[in-house]
Amino acid sequence: MFVCTECKSRSQKWSGKCLNCSAWSSLVEAPDEKKKKGLGGGGSAAPLVALQDISASAPAHARLSTKIASVDEVLGGGIVPGSLVLLAGEPGIGKSTIVMQIAIAARGALYVSGEESADQVSLRMKRLAGPGGKADIKFIGTTDFEEVYNAIKTHRPTLAIVDSVQTMRHPDVPSEPGNVAQIRAVANALMDLANQTGVPIILIGHVTKDGSVAGPKTLEHLVDVVIALEGERSDRLRFMRCFKNRFGPTDEVAVLEMLENGLQPVADPSGLLLQERSLPVPGTVVTCLMDGNRPILVEIQALTTRTTFGFPQRRAVGVDTGRLQILLAVLGRRMGLPVDQFDVFVNVVGGLSADEPAADLAICMAIASALADKTIPQTVIAFGEVGLSGEIRRVKNMDKRLKEAERQGFKFALVPAAKNFPTTKTLKLTPIADIKSVLEKIEK
Ligand code: TYD
Ligand code: MG
């Protein structure tokens, strides 16, 4: 018997597609029915736990620190015992590196790899622990998930790492490793195991740039915490952010740098992001994003080229294309810019995502500056949300953003109109009511 993990319907034969709900690869082998008598046919009752008797400060339940403060923050204060953390990222981005650093910090971790040999992993461990550095890590090199499951259950490590979900072969699922049914079965089993044993587990999942390949996306609702490691592979900077956390907030971002000794925290992310600024060219402007509580300055770049035939293209790296389309519609309809005759490309330098509305104003200014072929002075910083009628709306944490801009030596800030402006010494604030008034300034 097989059962569909989506609609729970049963069928005699396994097939790639559920005949009932049409979900793909959702059939898994059903547990043997004959052994069960059904509800009401005996069996034991679950033990009751008195919630008031559980002491929150019991040391056994303390979170596991990764020994990197910003990574702990992203995790909501460390790794919760008995939780399953999914670490997703593109191949080569540094997932195996960061989990090895965490494994070293955990003392007594178990590292499972279905991708690399003991030699390779040991080499990485020694490099990351540094000369004279101590590490206590057990290794299993296998793709047989049953062996992994039993090993975690038997040995109860302080932390278990499974690298990667795509390489594990669950014995109950007939399809190939990496298949959606396989990775779901593996994640489900690890979730139960983490709960039962109290062992925190980090599960690595590869994603491709568009994130669409069967994989971590389908696991997000199964696990406790989803962490993504992002960045440009050609660049040293990496951003670790949390997309889901059953035990804490999800708005922190850790800025890390890939060095010889692994991923290390960056003390001054704004400085690093801005240090490679080019000469002033049309289409670039700096804005300030918030990563949790910390302001980060990033450069937004736009390039426009006349559309040669057909539909104008819109491409963006680090900006949601849906958001870009809306901003282009505002620039076109409200400001009369000829955006429908131009292909528009937008990029956030350094690989950070500008998914905050506060970046709107800078994105619009970068596009307008590119279209007008006019340079915006490099001493200018801009932030504000752009509404559908072109009005500039207020954003949160204005004072933190301005303080950071001042610290980095900016002289002029274009900001939304506010009742009380924070006081600044060397930074001149210009309140902007609507996008039109900024564009007029650019034109001049
Ligand atoms: P890796 O962690 O293997 O990526 P993933 O597991 O996400 O596929 O890391 C990939 C790159 O990181 C690799 O090109 C080598 C580089 N690297 C460093 O620069 N410094 C280091 O200390 C380590 C361990 C790796
Ligand atoms: Mg790897």
C-alpha cells in the first residue's frame, strides 16, 4: 500500500503522480495496516506533561551557541535543542564551511556527508579549527539514510549535521535521492528524530538561483527554522538570513566574509559594501537598508537601454521584479518617463537583497538617473517608500539610518517628510514630498 503525503489517499500501486490530488512524487509506502487495530482498539495513552512544572532555565534546554554572535542572532539566540534547522543555499556558497564552524563550536557533533569523503571533511575541519585548535567531531560518509537515522538515535551527539538532504536515500521511498518524495521523507524523519532525542539537527539543502528546483522550498513548512546563505559566489561577502523561525524573530541578517579561515563576521558591513564604489556614473545611488536592528548602506545600480524589439525587459538582482515593475509604472504613468521604450536592469551591489520598501526611492532615482544620463553626486543618500501616486512615504528607523549615513561621510540625505527630524551635524536633510521633486533635481 502507498499513501499520498498531500491528500492522504491510498493506492495499491506506486506512481509518480497521485491519482487523487494530482500531486507529483507524493506517494510513500504506507505503514502496515494489519498491525494496527485502529482507534479505540486498545493501545496506550500518551503521557501527560504538566507545563507549569517545566523550568525554562533548565541548562539541558539551553540553546547551542555557534560562537559567531551574528549567526546566533539570526538563529534567534542559538540553536534550540531538539530542533531541525534547514540551511539552504546555492552550491559553492559556503554551507559546508559554516556548518563545520558550527560543528567545531558544538564540541561532540556528528557530521554526516553524502557528498564528501572523511579525508576532505577532515581537511576542512583542521583548516577551520586553525593551528592548535581543538575539535571533537565524529564523521559518517554515507547516503544511506537508515544508517544516519540509527547513528543519531544511538550516539545522541550534541549536534547532528546532514550534508545534504539531496544525497540521502530513504529506504521507504522507491524514488531516487533528491526527488521531492525522498527529501520530504528524510526531513520528516529527521524532524521526528530531533523531537524524540533532543538532538539539534542542521539539514543542508541545495537551491539553484531561481530557487524553483524541487528542494528546500518544499521543506520549509516541515522544519522549525529555515536559514539561507546568500551572496555572489565571485565575491567574498555572504549574507545569512532567517526565513522562518519557530523560536524567534526572522529579521536579523548576518554579514559574513569568506576568508582563508572560513566565514568570518564583518565588523563594518556598510564600509565594506561601499569601499569598491566606482567613479560617479549615471544610474547609481546609495540607500540604507535595515538588517534587523542594524543599518547597512548599499549602492543601487540601474542601467537602461533602448528596447530594440518587442517587450521591454526588466531584470533585477537583489530587488523583487514585481516591485520593480510597480516602481516603473509609477515613473512612467505619474512622471511621464519613457520607461516603456527601455530595457531596465537593476542591481544591488554586494549581493544583498533590497526587499524593503525603504529602497524604493533610491531604485527610482537610479533608474531616472540612468535614463537622463545624469550623475547623482556620491555624497547623496536616499531612502523612502514610493506610493502608487508617486508620494514618498515614511519608513521605520529613520534616525538609525541617518546616523549610519553620517558616520560613513554622506553630506546630503533625501528623506520622507517627517514631523520631527533627527538631529544631524554634517548631514543635510532634504525632505521629499513626491518623486517628481527628486526627478527635477536630477534633471538639473
Ligand atoms: P563550501 O562550504 O564547500 O560550499 P557549499 O557546501 O555551499 O557547496 O565552500 C565553497 C567555497 O568556499 C570553496 O570554493 C572554497 C571556499 N572556502 C574558503 O574560501 N575558505 C575556507 O576556509 C573554506 C573552508 C572554503
Ligand atoms: Mg557542501
